[in-house]
Amino acid sequence: MKRLTRRVRRARSAARLPHPRLKEAVLADLRFEYGARTGGRRIRTRAGLVRAFWRMVWESDAFGALVCYRIKASAQRAGIPVVPRIAHRIAMSWAQVSIGDPVLVRPGVRLPHGQVVIDGFVEIESGVAIRPFVTIGLKEGDLRGPTIRANARIGTGAKIIGPVTIGRAATVGANAVVLHDVAPGAVVAGAPARPVAGTDRATT
């Protein structure tokens, strides 16, 4: 048991190393969120960035919670105590967003409405949008979680469980339960999730 605990701690420490810089991640998240809420408008000035940041924090509880996760990950990377727990608690109370310590979220991810749980050794790439009431997590006894490739879309209430890969630009439908890999560009729905007839798949 002690050996297992040490392995888990080492793996968690290793998982923190690739976390993006706080400023880089928050700016990418901000641009994604702002663009989605304004019909694709871009932020062109530093003053515009500041205004957009506070606007998104005011308008979107989930964006604020995502910023808290970024603060948590940055503090963990720097070895700063206490701050990660505080940031995590704020994200939970602010928008019911719970992102575990081993989770790696690349810059430029969107949580439109909160109520999201992500845990385990999970990687989420840039351009991913995750709707509310989504769970991304583990199978019992396995610390390896899902990998969500760039520009994927995860629908409301979806469950993605275990060491599966959601391919680039794939779409997981509302309330789908994903237990197997999803091909790039595919659309899946149902429980268990299956490809929707007539949808095209990307070749990359």
C-alpha cells in the first residue's frame, strides 16, 4: 500500500510539470470564451484584454472557476502551499467546477456553464468546449483517465470514463456515456455511446 501511495504521488508530481504558464493559459481561455460570446470578435489591445477579462468573470461563473483552476495548477507547479486548496474550493463554490490535481488542461478551453467534474490522469487539449453536468473520470482501480483531443465538443450531461481518447474535432452528444475511443471528427451519442449514422469522420 505504501509503495502504491508513493507511485501515485510521483505520478501526480510528474503530471504537474507540463502545466502551461498562468498568464498564457488564462489569456487563451479568455480569447476562446470572449470569441464564443461575441460572435467571434477578437481582443486587440491590452486595455481590451482587461475589460474582456472582467466582463467574462462577471458574465460567466464557469470562466471565473476556470481561472481558479489555473491559479491552483500554477501554485502547485511552483510548490506554493495552501493556495491550491483555496483556489479549488472557490471554483467548487463559484460554479461547481471540480478539476483534480493530476488533470492537465491545455490553454484555450471553454466551460460555458460550469457543473463539471474532471479527475484522474486526464489531458484536455486546446479548443475543447465542455458543457455542464459533464463527468470526465476514471474506471474503478485505474488512475488513467481520458484524453480529449483538440477542438472536441462534449455535450451536456456526458460521461467519459476510463483511459479512452476522444479524437480531434469529435462531438460527444448530450448524456452520452463514452467507454471506448471516439474517432477524430466522429459524432457519438447514447449509452453506451456509438457513432451517429451519417456523420463524417475526419482523417487526422
